[in-house]
Amino acid sequence: MLTMLVIVILVFQIPVYPANSYEDHGTRGSEPPLRVAIINGISTLNPISAMDDSTGKVIRWMFDGLTWENISNGYHIEPWAAKWFHHGPENTWSPEPYSDNDNNMDFLNWTVRLRTGIKWHDWEKFDVNGDGALDPNDPDERKGMITANDVLFSLRLMADTPKYSAALYCLLKRDENGSVIFSNYSGYGELPEVNVRAIDNWTLVYNLSYPYVYFTSKTLGLPVFPERIWKYHITEKLTWSDPEALINFGQFEFKYWNGTGGRISTFRDYFHAEYDSKGRQKPYIDAIEFIVYSNAALAVDALVQDCKVDYIARPIGPQYIDKIANDPYISLVRNSDLSFDYLGINMRKPEFGYAGYLESDAPRIPGEPPKYEGNYTDIGRPFRKAMAYLTDKSRIIIDIFDKFGCIGTSVISPVNSFWYNPNIKIYGYNISKAEQILNKYAPDTDGDGIRELPYRGEEGICILTPPADCDSAGARMGILIQDEARELGLNITSVPTSPYNISEKMDGRDFDMYLAEWKPMTGRESINTPWELAHSENDFHGGTNYAGYHNETFDVLCSEFVSEHEIENRKNISFELQNSIAENLPYIVLDYRDRLEAYNSAWTGWIPASGTLFNIHALRNLRYYPNPCWQISLSAPSMINSGEDVEVRTYVYSLTTYVPLSGVNVSFSADNGTLSPDYAITDANGCAVVRFMAPVVHWNSTTIKITAIYYDEWSDTVLKATKEIVVLPQQPPPETEIEIQIYPPMLLNVGENETIPLEIRVYNQKTLEYYGHYNGTLGALLNYSVFPEDATFELIDCKNRTWTFEFVGYAHDNFTQYDIFLNAVLYSFGEPVTSAWKNITINVMGDSGPEEPSQENNATTNTDDGNLTNTSVDGLPPDISKNGDEFHILAGGTAFLIAAISILVIIKRRKLDKG
């Protein structure tokens, strides 16, 4: 599917960039490159205009911000390229670290101090002295480092671009009319002015025009671009695509990209050279190599069959699960993330939305006040409402995603549980309601089976969808919606379109409807989704209000939301924003699909974040182990007797040298029986020993699985060994053949509403013993069914080894024949031994029924060989409950016996065959 903020773009012609000639800096890592499969390549090397997911997965690692979200500390906002940041008036500036507290988010004045000495990727050419270091006091060498002027320039460069403008509205300078002020930047082009100034090479002061709760995360978290490079590309900042555009100070640096793939390498002069407890510099990997595949099937084959890649940089479809799950060297991970699939509808067209949408000659500049000169009377809501009712989201989840996901409702995913509104308007699948709406809004006036829409008539409606080879799920969703709509007479067609062209049409507002995936990168971005998708300030060519939604009340709520610092108040406002979108339907949220990701198990250290394994936290932590450092085996008898106590041994040893591993803890578990203890420490021979006592098994043998687990901390690998043990029973089942007895033995003519008592017993034909409520070693489970179901057949007593029922039937057309089917299963020590069934017939007579109904007794009996799988009622094993009530009768006699007699009403819609 398409991705917004990140839109998957299929590119047929992309620029080819040669590998850089210079060598990597510093000490290289010992890990091999991580080989990543990427679908359809990348669209650009321009980080400002790049919006597609594939491009983002390649170039995002080159860029860092002044702050970051620490996932190991509750997503706490911490300084990163900034040394510290502080809020308050200028006369209260101090270098105290900022505390990320929502109650302090309403401060308008901030001071930020940068770390000194942060190097750009191309820092070496500014090392004038050639000493392998940069001097912050040397103006020439300072060009190789990030400075406050670079930050200030970057804020102006990004302020009017769709990708970053939302985070910078609070800093834009405006004139008395509220319009953004632009000025020429040193003759290279005009840029917006911002209320930020650099007071020295490493310090900046920010003055916000209104409180912005995401200032520390979104505004300070924006990337920084080197002024010396980008100032020459101001007028082409959205189109320039060159390797030089990727020079930054992030953890990875760009090496090359060609038509078949590319490479980024670890930047060993990265300013955050972290060390773990063992003193190893991170990241461990030397580089990431990207290999382009045209579709997901080829990427899966490259991972599973050809071993050419280590990870696939996109979710795996359910259709590939079996192929991946059966490969012991491939791991499959399932994550729920913040994204959702949705149907976008163009409200600029009156048949879908507003009566008189205002389309200006020139696109409105981002950040300017919203304009409401047009007639924004929503006359197309009935169409959008009908589309919501006719879309079967359950089929999307079940048929397309194989239940890997859930039905969509809000534009904030339920994964973000605190902010998700569970009580918004929900449009369930309801063809009748959709038809009722369309009969009024778009009737078929000429009777040709095609409805005529206002302003449009029978003209076809297009849903832009990705092609099947790019996203089979998206293509199938488009066909499903198309078919449902055509059933109701809507002339809708799903049109497979390259994601790149879909993105262009969305940015240019040239569409009827489209299918896309909205994918926030973090939880904080997810919170701001209503503003990004539906605020009128984002309704400009290239902006993210693709539907053209205009709602003054909604805009006011958005402003209140980003200014409100009380968390509960913000939550309530967020709920209102979500409900407004759900009620007015500029977008129909279809599903929240689960992400299935696959990787080569030799790579360990993956850390899931924001719904994916492919994130900067994981890339810092990955290690390569072609095989686990250690192996584990488990030894135990394959067959033991009921209640027997045996020894279970586990050995942990080197996979390559077979040297034993001593002094490590191995844990044990069994799905039945008793382990004593359930863990042990390996000795000098790498052996850990525990005892296992088998459970008591009376009649039938059972298989028990014992598992031993050792966690290898060095390779971050869980080593597991299993052993199956067959437990033999104490004795064979008793020989028995059972019979069902019914008193009275023959039941023929019964008057309507007449109560007839029935006594039923189950007995052993060999020993003539009765089974039921009495002392003995065996007990019976009795099931029954009645046809037709309108008779009353109730248990009224159960004692003295006898079930007593009352039967009351009714005559239809003065005569009705009822069939009662009885099935008994004999149990001993809770285990089935054998079974029998019997059928009886009761004729209920009305006032003028047949003079002489048949006197034939239809009761028959049957016993089997004790194999209960061949004995069933209506195709089910006799001990499987069907609709009705169930009760249990204990039949004791020994300390080991718990026998249950259950009565179960089964409604049958057909007459059972005799015999």
C-alpha cells in the first residue's frame, strides 16, 4: 500500500550514482554488511522531497536531529546533537538539562546549546592542518562541523515544505495580515523568516508565536542541513537529487546507488560513539547493502531460497508465511504498528464533497491562515457515507490479511491506546443502508443499472490502487470495494497505478478516490495525524490534507490541541478530532494490519520500535552469528511406565569445537508430569541433570514433551532442545459392551400435551452391571437429541443408576412423529472406553389423528469396538457439546475415579437414519 507520511513509490527510471572514491574513515567494524531487500528502488536522493517508504529506508539513517526519543526510557525527549535545551525568558537561561514534562510545554522562549565538534560526513576536506581533527576556533575548519548557522538556515529551508512545515508553523514570522514573511537569502533564493536567532556559533534562541506541545520532539527533532551546500540549491530544493544532498552528520554515510541497489556505511567519526559494558563501539555492522527487487515474491525467494539478503524492508504478506515458517534459518516476527490503510475521497468535487470548493490560481503557501471564501457546504456526504457502509472490512481482514490485523475505525491506531478513541462513529458493513442512501442521493433514473450522481451522471469513478506486483493486498482491496459498489449500481473501477503516479496525483489533487497507507514513524507523530490529514492549512498542492477537508470547528480544535499542556484535556480534544473525521468521512479507515517481518536468524540484536525491526535502535545493536555460539541437546528415555521416575540430562557445548560449557543455568519444562527441580547448572562436562516423574496413566498411553532452554547472552540467542517421552498405561481398558435400556420399552400413541416419563439406564452386557449414579469403577456420559425440536424432553431426576426424563409433544395436522436419539459413552478414570447409541420414536396424536399408527418399535441399538472416533451424533464425536445445557453426575468408587454424566440438548433439523 501507499504510505503517508511515507508513500511507497514505484520508480521505473531512477538516477544512477557512482560509488564514492574516498575510503571509509577510522576503524572499521568486524561485522559483514547487512543485506537488505528493498522493493522497487528509490525515487530520489533529496531528503527534503523524499516521501516514499523505500527511499526513506535508504536515506533516513544519514540524518539526525537536535533531540531524540529514547525508547528505553519511555520515549523521553533527550538532547542529541544539542548539548542541552532550556525554556524560559532570556534572563533565566541556564545550561540545565530540560525535563520532558507536559506541564512545562507551554513556554514560548527556548535556548538550545549545540555540542561542539560534531563532524559532517565530508569533514576531512576541511582538516586544513591534516591532524585528523577539527579546530572549532578556525573558521575554515569550522566548516566541517555543524554550527548554529546551519541550524538556523535549515529551519528556513524547511519552513515552507510539506514534509516539515507542520513542525515549524509556531516559528514563522507573519505580517499584520497573518501572511508569512519571505526574504532573499544572500541572492540564492527566497526563504521564509523564522523567529529564531543564533547568538554565537553553538547557541540558538527560539521564540514561539504560540505554545506547541511537540516543540522538543518535532521541531528540535528536525534534521539539520549544511548551509555551505544547500544555499546553492534553494530554488531547486524539492527537485535536486545528488549524493551531495545526503552529506550530514548521522550514524551512516552515503556511498553509492545504482539501478540494482546501493550501500551506506557506518560513519566511524559519529559524535555519539557509544560503548557497551564490554567496551565495544557501536554500531557493530560495517555497512548496509540494499538490493532492489521488483516484487515481494522475488524478495522472499532471495531471503529463503537463495540466501542473498538478510532482511526484507517491507511487511511480508500472509501468503508467504508457510514458506518462511518452515525454514529453520529464517525468523518471522509479528508486530502491530501505528499505520492504517484507508480510502481517501476528493471532497473538492461536489458529487463527493463541497458545493463550491475554492480553487485558487496559485497554490496557497504553507503556514498562511486558512481561507474559507468557497462554499464549503458538504453536499457529498451521502456518497461518502454509502461508501463506508458498502465496504466490507471483515472480508479485508479475513480474506486478504488472513486475520493478521483488525478492522479500522479511527485515524489514530489502537496501538497508541492512550490516544485512540474507541467510541467514535463506526459504519459497519450494511448493504441495505448503503442502498437506501444511494436511492435518494444517486437513483438509477433511466433503469440501465447504473446510478446517476449529482454533477457527474453515469461517468465512471476511479479508485487509484497499487498494482498487484507491488502490493497484492492493496490491489485486492480495490477490487473488493469496486465489486461491492457495482452491486449497488455505482460505476466505480479500481485502477492499478504505479505508486509514484498515485503520489503525484494525490499531491496535485487529481483523483476521485485512492487507497493508501498512512504510516507515522513514532507515537508522537501518530498523535498529530488528525491535524496532518485534515487541517485546512495542509490543503495545498503537496500538502497532506489530500481529501481537501475544510471544517472551521476542526481547525480551532487542532489549534487548541497543540497548545494545551494538560494531558487529559489534550486527550479529550484528540477524541473530538478523531470523531469529526469519522463522522464526516473525508477518509474511510479500512484496517490496522499487522506487520510480518522476516530476517536471517544469524543476525541477532533486533529491537522493535514504531512497529518495525528496521529502526536506528536495532541498527546500532545488530550482531552477526552465522551459527549460535553454543548448541544444546537433551537425553531421556523414549518410553517409561505410568508414574515412573527417570533422569533427564542436558548437554551444552560448542557447536564447532564440541567443548562443554559449564556453570550456566538451564531451565526445564514438561507439558505433563513433575520435574524436580525445574532448572539445573551445567557441570564441568556441560551436563545439567533433573528428575522427571511421569503422571499416572490408567488405560491409554500418552506422549509428553520435555523442553530444555539455555539463553546465550553473548549471541542474544535462545537455545532449545526437546524430547518426547511415551508414558505406558497401568493396565488395558476393561472389556465391556454397553446397552441402553428404556422404560417403557415401546412408546407409540401419546396424546397431545400428555406427559410421559422415560427411564433410561446404561449397563454392561458382559457383567450386567448398571452405570450411572452408583458406586463403581465406570460411569457413562449420555447425549441426546430430539426432532422436531418443539417437544419438551427434560431431565427431572438422576439417581439409583437411572436417568428419568419427561416428554411432552405436540400434534401438527393431528399427528407428529418425534425421533429421540440417545448416545452413551462409557468412561473410566476420565478416559473413554466404549460407546453405544439408540433411537426411539414417539407418536403424538391429535383429536382426529390416524386410526392405527404403526406399532413398529423403531428403537435400535449398536455397540462398537471402543474406538470413539467412529461414533458420532450429527457428524460430531459423542463427547462434543452442541447447543444446549450441560450437567455432570459424579460416579465414584475409588480414589482415582471422577466420572461425569452430562445431558446435552441437540437441535436436529433432519431425521436421523436408523441403524
